[in-house]
Amino acid sequence: MSALTTPDLAAATAAVDAAADVVDSAVRTLAATGGADAHQVVAYDIAHAASAVATCRSMLDYGARGDLEARLACAFVADAIGELVPRVFGREDSWGVGPDALDATRSFVATYRSPEFVASLADTPGPRHLEGDFEMVQDAFRRFAADRISPVAEHIHRTNADIPEDIIEGLAEIGAFGLSVPIEYEGFSEGGESEYIGMVVATEELTRASLGAGGALITRPEILTRALLFGGTEQQKKEWLPKLATAEVMPAVAVTEPDYGSDVAGVKVSATRTDGGWLINGVKTWCTFGARADVLMLLARTNPDKTLTHRGLSLFIVPKPRGEGHGFAFTQSAGDDGGAPGGGKMEGRAIDTIGYRGMHSYEIALEDWFVSDANLVGGEEGLGRGFYAQMAGFENGRLQTAARAVGVMQAAYEAAHQYALDRVVFGHPIAEYQLTQQKLGRMVVLIQASRQFMYEVARLMARGEGLLEASMIKAYVCKAAEWVAREAMQIHGGFGYAEEYSVSRLYVDARVLSIFEGADETLCLKVIARRLLESAA
């Protein structure tokens, strides 16, 4: 069984159907025995299994495009089922299946998960099948990333430096910050697939150079853009969207608090009415890019009645001075921001992290920080609707995180592949050894499957669908990225552990992907499993 093995998409389809039947049975059993909260471990495994099955479906479509594509599809389906089996083994009662539930797939898995077959794919990533316009987007952002970001990526990571201003200016020049801003507000979005696929293609290419200084940088303007398009007044859209598109204004997101992460309904930071505006008090944390940003997109409690939960929250655009380095402290003077009474304070403390460097994340304390009425998103009608505007801002966040994960994986594979060709051990390049080939082959398969599902989810979201799938792609791809980055480091041997090689940076960057934009556990239990249970009901 090797490269000469003929791909069998009919068998792959049957195998996916068998896996889907197991997942469906597990969901029904979970619903009948108390639900996700009562059986969190099983619910978590079901969510990941369902995500893998959904990825398999997209790969079957990809496999129909040619022989190499079919090989990659068969290899991925076999890999996904191989990962499903240990989740079920010994827990058949919890999954509502018998011990023979996946026996019909055994021959398929043996053929297309064999070391020989997977190893044969080590040098053949396969075409992406992007349409012409998106190929141009890919080429433009790839060139920018190679010319402007890659040369400084290691320096930024090792010294925990700020992102150079010329990168921000350069991205603005090629339209990176206006990809989601409609053309009527001086952006480049015409809606539909071009917006969503263009965004994930750009994000992947920038992340290949750097997660912190590339792929994640364009996300902050996109979040505020979507929040304004959802809930902003027309005057606010005309005021802020053109500035976001050109990077005249760069935002940071201030939603998370020390005691409240994914559970944003418990937000404590308050906004209290005063003459001409609001006084903000409280502490936000994990505010990425908080020093350099010109404004904060800040969620605050405007109604002290906590029984209202998320209905008592409002969203504000909070102007601030630009800062740099690893901390800042600002004081408002009377008249700032359209009538500040003066004396308001904002202080930021950088949170040092092992990776995802360049943007810096901050804990920000605000004391009587004044924000004018004009900056309440949605005006008076926006009172109590901040949660919904914020969620609209984050709508695309999970898909974008998947695109970042694909970019990290692609960079890790390329680094490992080249090192394997160059490194000679026991008289041969390690690329000639089957174990190395099998690792590289699996990387190729996981990356292409993740990418194709990412494209499919982008198309769904362009049609106003795909919210469950966006959670699934985030859950699946971010875990896959951890494996790819780890094995890329392992292929480098001792040098993988040295900062001399970029793979060490890719490894620590990959680790954050399952944490931000919704921690993996919360995403699986509170979103994916819950929606699967709702469908079963």
C-alpha cells in the first residue's frame, strides 16, 4: 500500500457515513441521559468527533476534483476514524453503540491509514482550488508577509517587541483593514463570498509569517467593523468605518474581565451616566493591542440590575492615547473626548505570554474614564444591546482563528519539510526515513482538510449560515495545529527547542489557538454539544 494505491471515494463516503451514525447515536444517548453538563467528558469527545466528521464531508467534495485530491481525502477520512475509535472504545454504552460499530470501516482505515500510504503524501500538499480573484489575494498577502513581516517576526517574538508601524501602514495600503468594511464606507467589501473567503485567505498568508504580528493584527478592526454594522448608528458608521479601513484608527477589544471570560453575561465594569456622556469604572483583561490602540471596543454594564444579565450591557467606543511598550498610564484632562470633566484614569499592565507576541495583551484599569454619548454604539437605542453587538463583532472570530491555525500549520510543515531534506542522520537525509515521511504526510493531510473545511464554512457564513460549523472548524483545526507544530519541532530534534529556528515560535503560538476566541472546553460543551443536542431534540 503506497502511492500506487488507488483512492476509493465511495468507500470513503461509506466510512464517513458510519462515523456519522456513531456520532448521531452518541448525541441521542447524551440527550437521554442528562445532557452535556451531566456528562462533560463524553460531550467534549462527541463535539470533537462531530467536528471531524464535518471536516470529512468537505474533504469528500475536495476529493472529487482529481486523483491527488482523492488520495488526500481518503487519507483524512481514515485518520479521522482512527482518531474516533479510541474515543468510543470502552465507552460504547455512553455512545449508544455496540463494540462492532466501526468494524465495517476497518479495511478502509487499514488501507488509507497505513504508514506507506500516508508517507507517500509527504511531498504532495495538493492544490487549494481557489478561484482566480482569491489567488490574487493570496499572492498579494503572501508577498507582503514574506517581504515585510517574515524578516522581523523572530525579532518581535524573542524581544517581545511592538509591531513596527511600517507593518501597520503597509497592511493599510494593501487594504487589509478594509476587507469587511463595505465600499460605501470606503472599504473593500461587496458582501458575499468575496468578503469571507478573502478574509480567511489573507489571514492564513499573514499568519504563515507571524501569528501576532500578522494574522491576528487584522482581526481587531474587523471585530469593531462588524459590531458597528450590526448595531451602530448611521452617523457612527460614517465616522468610524472609513478610519478603521485606513488604519487611521486602530482598535482593541475590551470585553474579558478577571472573573469573566467566555461568560460575558457576568461583566462587572460599569458605565454610569454623567453630563454629556458616561464614566467607565472597572478592570478589563486580555485586552490585546491595548497600548497601541487608538480606541477600545468596551463592553460595560449600564444597568446595575444583574438579574438582567446580558440585557444590562452596552457597547462603547472608548478613545484613548496611543501607548507603547509594556505598560501605560493616562489621565484625562478637562475637555477631552467632547467634554470630559477631567481626572479620569486609564492604566494598563502588560501580561507576559510565552507566545503570540507583538501585539501584547493588557489588564486595563479604568477610573472615571469619560466617554461621550456619541460613542455609545447604537445611541440610546443601543442601551442594553451591547452583548448582541459584541457577539456580531465576534461572529467571524472563530473562522478567522481557524485561518490563523492553518497558517501556523502551513509554516510549521514547510519548516519541517525543508529541515528534513537538509538534515543528514546515519548517512541519509531524515526526509528519506519512513517515520519522518509519515509525519510529514499526516501534516499535509490535516492542513489541506482544515483549509478546505475553512473555505466551506466561509461560504456558509457568506449566506448567513454556518455558525455551528464555525465553532466546529475552530475546535478541530486548533487542536490539529498543536499536533502539527509539535511534530514539526520534533523533526528538528534539539534545534527545534532552540530559538535559532522559527519552529519553536510556531510551537508556542499554536498552543494559544485552543484558548482564545472561545476556550476549547467551553466551545465544545456550551456551543457545539448544546447545538447538537438541540438538533437531536
